[in-house]
Amino acid sequence: MRRAIELAALGLGSTSPNPVVGCVILDASGERVGEGYHQRAGGPHAEVHALRAAGEQARGGTALVTLEPCNHTGRTGPCVQALIDAGITRVVYAVGDPNPTATGGAGRLRDAGVEVASGLLEDEAAAGNTAWLTSVRTSRPYVTWKYAATLDGRIAAADRTSRWITSAGSRADVHRLRAEADAVVVGSGTARTDDPHLAVRGIDGATQPLRVVVDTNATAVRPGARVLDDAARTLVAVAADLGPDATAHLPAVLRVKRAATGLDIPALLAALYDDGVRSVLLEGGPTLAGAFVAAGAVDRIVGYLAPVLLGAGPAALTDAGITTITEALRLDVTETVRIGPDLRVTAVPLPTAPVTPASKEH
């Protein structure tokens, strides 16, 4: 199963809106005879790749799969039927499928006389598929907020210069994050200041993510902007009430209702979800990041901290709706990694404790 989890990770960034899945086939004597992973949406699932590799040796064998085999026909047939037809007699999966259109695979396998077990390395497999699992359960994309800052939390100097705070190694690692995401999102401030490209570079075979610029009034992305080239698909998210003349210079727009300031973040994420996006890498500046945090729409934070001090300049996060220490968003640090001179810190928000009503005095 641990090998199946490793295989599943190879599909990150290229399977959306499907999950990443890995599969290992053992023959009747317990020897590994086939393995595979879901490589792209619309293509064969992990079980089919592994069964093809195993051939007749799969008959009487065991399939170990990171996710409960699917029980529906979409662009491909149900994996449960492929396992039954191949003569598999035992299936072990790590995580149950929460997707209501695909679940039920375990029951169908049992009805066909296949022994089924679940929960093996469930936490590890779920962690590898956390973006998809979150999106299924919440009907919005899983959001990773990435930022680079000095050790004192500045993303630029007082004169707004910022290239380069972190090392080349950290910047290369960001491209790995982009390659694993379905969409990369920035705001109008970043579009004006940096004219970012947002495409993946330096990773062979990477699927380019959708590039999204949140440009409420359609004034930041101008003709000739790097994000409008043909390296990847681009959407410019604008206010739904803008007239057609205001967006005539943009090749593709996503209209989203306004909030008190900027665009409504839940509505933006819902629109991206409807477009097939299941994971978002938020690379926007402090204002857009603050809007996402205030909306409760950040699932993971990846901060690249450089051993540099500036003492002044913009902070990594502003206007997050936090006004007092008791409202602070507390985090669980899940990983710290040295990348050259820098430190990459990964954290997730801690669950919010329920508010206990004050007891009445009698």
C-alpha cells in the first residue's frame, strides 16, 4: 500500500477533476506483478494500468488501491468490473470514496464474491489525496496559500523592491507547487507590479495549471501582459456588473459577484470548481491573501522564509478580518524543510473550537 501511495503522487496536477490513485497487484502467492496510477483525467484509472501490467498473473491475486475502486461509468468504465473480470479475489483499499456518484465499489465487489478490506494506511493515503477529498466534501477547490518573505515577515522593501527575497532553490520549488495545482491565482496588485507569467517552468511533462487573475474592475491586465500568452489557459476574474466594453480587451473572463471590497471569494471558488478546478495555489499579494483568510478559504499555508531582515515594507498578510489576539488563526506546522539558505514552513489551520454559550446565573 505504501508503494501505491507513492504511485498515486505521480498523478498530482494532471488528474483533475479526478483524484490521484495508485494501485499494486499481487499474484496468488503474494508477489508483486503489476502496478499503475491514474495519469490523466479521461484516461485509464490506476487499477486498469496495474491489471494490464499484471496480465493473467492477476487471476487469484490481490489488488491494493489507495482509494475505494469506482463503481460508475464516466469517461472510463467502472474499476470494480475490471477487477472482477481479471479474477482478483481480494481487494484492499485505504480510503473510502466520498463521491456519491462513484461510491459503492466495495459492496459490488463483495456481491461478486471478492474479499474486501479497508483502512490500510488510511491517513497516509488521505494526506496524498487531501485536495480532492476536500473539494468533494466542501464543493470548492482546496486552497494552498504560498508566500515568500523575510524572517521579519516582509514581502518587499519599503521602496517595494522584492526581487529576489528567497533563493533560486525556493523559487524552483514554487514551480513544483504550481505543477501540482489545477489553478494558480493572483490579484490585480501582483498583476500590475510584477506582470507575472504564472506558468510552470523547469519540470518536464508538467500539466500547465489554469492561470487566474482576480482583476475586479478589469484595469490591471492589459493587452500584452505575460499571463495572456499561449503557455497556458488564462481567466481574468472580474466583477459581474461590469459592462462588455470594460472587458473587451480580455480574451476570457470569469464574472463573479462583488463583495464589500473586491470579489466574493466563495463565489470565485465556486465558479472555479464548476470549471473543474479542485486545487488552487494562491500566489496573490497580502490583500488577496487576506480576503481568502477572512473568508475561511485557506486550507494550507506554505511560507518560504529567507534569512533576511528589512525592518519595513509590506507584510505578507493584511486585512484578514482579525482584530484581536483571540481571533488569531492558529496553525499546526506540519513540515519544515531547508531549501538552500531558506526555510520552507508548511502549516494548516487548526480546527476552530466551538463557542460555548455563557451559562445563566440563577
